[in-house]
Amino acid sequence: MSDSEAHFCCPSCNRLVLKGSSFCKVCGQVFERGDLKPCALCLEFKDLKRSHAIPNSVFKKLFNRGGGQAIVVNNDVETYAKRTNDSWWEHQLCLGCERHLNESYEEYSLLFLRGKRGKKIEHDRDITFSEVDITKIQLFFLSIFWRAANSEDLAYSHIFIPEPWNNELREYIFKKQPVPLNLVTVKISYLTYEGSNGDYSEKVAKGIIPSPFSRRLPYSRF
């Protein structure tokens, strides 16, 4: 299926939007629901599954640790942290594309990040990894970024990727190709929590999920 068959141009900002979308994430233009929505990755009109931009296994681990809920924080100084059991899912990908992302990137990357693949060395304030498949790790994090940018869940309302980079990134993820560094790069930060007595607690940090937010940097293409 061609892009022209699965997308239409938003009349307000000309951004490519999947047919069946309810609004444009760039300008906020609201559309009437019409055609069925295609799979966001392969662009085929197939049965869509409950899809999670951030892997559902991450949410399950947080919820199990927090008695069925996790603490959500964001970058809005006027909004208090709150507890939730929402895993921010929507009907976004078909079964084949769900399996593609899970088997190609997610399974390997989560095992690696949890120290069950490769080598993980923990220091006082950071972690060093080695013996890693960089392409899988890169595409894992970029697939999360891309899925969030193309999700209509309110948790991802601040995340979007302008065209033509949005569609270019989709093709790299779909075809399992390394993403050029001049298109987008990945930076991973180690989250810690500093208590009132100055102690750092990894246990507390593991019970928190930051609500996604965007930052516009002077050297960023996005």
C-alpha cells in the first residue's frame, strides 16, 4: 500500500495523518471519524491490536512493584505526581507488526537493559554497558519514540515528529535498518531519586514512570 492510500494531508498544516485519525497532533485539527485506521507501521488495513509505545512488560513490572499502580510525574510544575494503572495503550499496530517490534527489538533490548545479556557494570551514579547490538538498541528506543509520536493517547500529546522524518523513521523501523545519525540519535539517562537526607534510592526510582515530554534543543532536527 502506498503512503497516499494510507495517509491524508491535514487541511490546517499539511502534515501527513493516518486515515481514520481523530485529530492532528501538530496543529490540533479535529477530524470526523471515517475510514478504518490502517496499521501505523505497515500501513495495511488489518485488525489492530492493543499496542503500547512503552512495552507493556515495563508497566506490568511497575504495577507489580507498586501494588497495582505506578507513580506518574511530568515536567509541569503545577501538576502533582499521581498514581495510575493506565498503560497508555491504543489500537495502533496489526498483529504482524506487534510481533515484528517485539521479536526484532524489544525482547533483546529489555534483556540487555536488565543485565541478562551482554555486560552491565554499575558505578556509584551511572551504568556502563558493553557487548551490545547497537542497531537493535537504537531501533528499540526509536520505535518507542515513533509509536508515541503517532499515538493519540493523551499521555503522548506533546510528542510528534514532523514530516518527512516521521515516515522515514517508520521505514527504517519496519525494514530493520540502522537509522543514520544525522536523522536522529538516542540518549539514555540513568534515573535516580535523591531523598531529603541526600541518599539516592534506586528502589524509589523504579516505582516512578515519567510522563513523556519534549525538549527543543538548538541542534535538534526534531
